[in-house]
Amino acid sequence: MNIGLAKLVKELIKNSFRPVTAEYPAIPVHARPHEPGEEVRGRHKFDIEKCVGCGACQTVCSSGAITITDSGLVRVLRIDLSTCIFCGRCRDICPEEGLQLTSEVGLAQPYGENLNSLKVEHSVDLSNCVGCGRPTYPRKQIEAVRMRVLSNLDKANVDSASKDMDIYLKYCPDCRRSLSYTLGTHPRKLY
Amino acid sequence: MLINIKRKARVYSPWIFHAHAGGCNNCDIELAACFAPRYDLERMGIQLRNNPRHADILIITGPVTKQISSSLRRIFDQVPNPKVVVACGSCALTGGVYNRDDGKPNYALAGPVEKLIPIDVSVPGCPPKPESIIDGVMLALEKLKEK
Ligand code: SF4
Ligand code: SF4
Ligand code: SF4
């Protein structure tokens, strides 16, 4: 007998026992096991410990879904899931791994009600400029920058750099510029 | 009594009209997948019709372009009452990727769907997964029951 035909018949018989249609609503969409290697990108989740509030995710967002609002000493990061396209660029760019996409994809809901359930929010503290009192950067970001710079320097320079940073990280960029001579951070000090 | 029977029958076998309003066509492909054997919406008595006058549920995909806006309005008027509108996909809801970075309006768009016609159910995602679309249609049925 033709081998191709035999294969076809075998497949046909197999297919008639294989469940094809996905059950509904037996398992919640986001709890459904997916094939290994396949990635499901759903609702975002901020890691409260890790996110430093740098705003890199907002810069790369494909659809402008992430907004950053500074009010007083609080910075609020807000992701609007009804604008988001779940591309995952925010997660990929995040230097601190502070943002993850969970596998919760069942986001359908009645329109207009319960709008906040389509928003993911996270807030971080900002620090003050010692000079002018304006809010500058998130506290955690300052710490993260210090750690990163110091870990990339030669041993010989670590002490002086950390002393410098102790002073100038307290100021906002404007104050730093105008006070650079008094602070001793002006480039001319180097020669 | 007759009205009650009619109402019940409508919820058990609603017909859907799918209006494509200028998106990238991916939502439409996912919607087609919903009616294929894997996700099979038809097992719930739901059928895709190609005439808005037969439909109970109107599914709109895409950020309404200026070209299509008048037709979309007409399609909405042609669907008999009671009707439920499902906005499927990010761009139908807010404009999604078709929004400009600088916040100015996009010259080609007549705005997201909500500017033209009232939405009842939102299905976010770009495109939404078929499971999510089925969830949306089920929510639409809930709405249809109330109307
Ligand atoms: S740490 Fe990551 S999640 Fe937090 S603001 Fe920066 S890029 Fe976004
Ligand atoms: S997944 Fe993409 S569209 Fe959504 S918030 Fe992140 S970068 Fe923006
Ligand atoms: S929501 Fe996304 S996938 Fe759907 S039509 Fe719009 S751009 Fe395409």
C-alpha cells in the first residue's frame, strides 16, 4: 500500500481522538499552562523593591502607555493597559528588572466601569535638592547610580569618586552647575 | 411573554457583526481564530454574520480612520436595538500605537471608537488573545441580558 496514504490514515485516526477545542471557561485564561518556550505577555507588575523610578521604561514605550507624574516628593508611574500593546520593551530595557509582565491576559471587562483595574501603578519617593529645595531624582535611583558607578571604577579612584558623589548627588543639575566651583566638581579642577 | 421568549432566545444565539475600522488587521485574524475549531465561539450558539441588520453584537477593531468613520456610524445605526458594542484591541479603545508621541492628534484618525459610538465592553490587548475576545463576548452577552 502507498506509504503516504497509510500515514494520512494514521493521522486521521489520531486526530479523531485528539481534543481540539479549548475548554471554556474551565481554567482561567491567565492560569492556563502554555507550551514551554512560548511566552505569554499580560498585565504588568512592578517589583516594589527593585524599581528605582528612573523612567527608562517610559522612554521606550511603543505606544505611550506609561506616564510619569511628579507631584511634590512622589513620582507615580502609571501604565494604561488599554493603550499598551504588550510588546515587553519596558521590561527589556529596565536596568533594575523592576518590571515584569505576568501571564494574566484575560483583561476584557465592561467599558467605563472600574477603570482602575486597567491601570498599573507604582510610586517612588523623590529626594530634595539641598540647594534650592526642588524635587530632583528618586532616592533609589541615586543609590543605584552610586553603586553602579563605584563598581565600575578602578580601586584607586573609588574613594575620591565616592566623596565627590556624596556632595553633588544632593543637588539638582542646575545647582550643581552654578555651584560647581564651590563644590569642587568643575572639570577644571582636574587640571 | 412573547417578549420574554424573544429576549431569552437572543441571549442564547446572538449574532455578531465584525466591523474593521482601519487597524493593522491582526485583531481581525484573532477574531477569525475565535470562530475556528480551536476556540470555537460557535459552540456557544454565536454566529458571525456579514450583515449588520442581522446582528446583536457589533465587534469593532481598529482606530477609526477618517475614511471609515461615516460608514462605521451607519453600520452602528443599522444594527437593530438592543445592541452591544465590543471594542476589540488597544487601538479601538484608545488609539494604541496609532497615537502620536507628542500628544497631537493623528491626522488620519477620527479618534478611537468611543468618540463616535458608545462602547459597552472593552477588550484590551494588541491583539487580544482569542481567550480574551471570548471573555469579551461573554461579557457582551451579560450586557445584552440587561438591555
Ligand atoms: S527601574 Fe525599571 S520599571 Fe522602574 S522606572 Fe526604571 S525602567 Fe521603569
Ligand atoms: S509592554 Fe510595550 S506598550 Fe506596554 S507599557 Fe511596556 S513598552 Fe509600553
Ligand atoms: S489593536 Fe493592535 S493588533 Fe489590533 S488592530 Fe489595532 S494595532 Fe492591530
